[in-house]
Amino acid sequence: MKMGTIIAALFTIILGLFVVWQSKDYPAQVASAPGPGIYPTVLGSILILLGILLIVQTIISKKREAISIAFSSKQAIFVYKIMGICILYCIALPYIGFIISSFMFVGITGYLLGQRNWLGLIITPLLVVVSIFFIFGSLFNIPLPNQTIL
């Protein structure tokens, strides 16, 4: 599985380079304070560093790992379901807005993760959505997506 690890490390390095490249247009400093370009540049640099470390560790390692990947296993199907829910959430967000889509996302994800108590499946998404709406919408005054079709 060394080749798979090296491919993943190269992907991580490429992603880090892309993030650093995209963040070059943002100022690194604004009025003697960190600007919007600092955070993505630091994260991209960390991705590059970790990718390089992973390649070095993989090359130095003498242990050969025999890992078989079953794409139709129960765990893999669970991951596919979560990925599908995330994709549907991203698609639904601009159309039905933050409140409804996030409530549904948290509730469905909780159900998939094993929450079977219906009261918990209603209260948890409600608390999450109200908390996020209060923190970002009210405290930080960051606009959240509004609904467009309802």
C-alpha cells in the first residue's frame, strides 16, 4: 500500500499548493493585524508539510502493509451515505435556506449515526441550528443562506 500512501501524500501537497496559490490575492496584513490571507496560507503550508512528511515516512518505512479495501463493505456503504447526505445538503442549502436544510442535515446524520430517540432527533438539530444562527447570524453578523424557492 506504499503507492497508495504516496499518491495520497502527493494529492495533499497539490491541495496545499492550490490553497496557498489561491490565497496569494488576499492581503496578509490589514492595519497591523493579520489579514484574510494568513489563515489559508498557513493551512496550505501545513498541508504541504504534512504531505512531504508522509512521503518521507513512507519511503523510510520498511514495513510492508497489506491492506485490502472493500468498497462494498458495511463501513464503506455507511461512508457513501454520509457523503451523499453532505452533497445533498450543499445542493439544498441555496434553495431551501440555512435553517431548514441544516435542521434536516443534522437530523438525518444523527439518525444514520445511530440516534433512534425521536425527541433527540428533533432537539439536537434544533439546538445546533439555533446556536449556529445566533453565533454567526447575530453575534458576528454573518449572513446565512436564505431560502429561494419556499
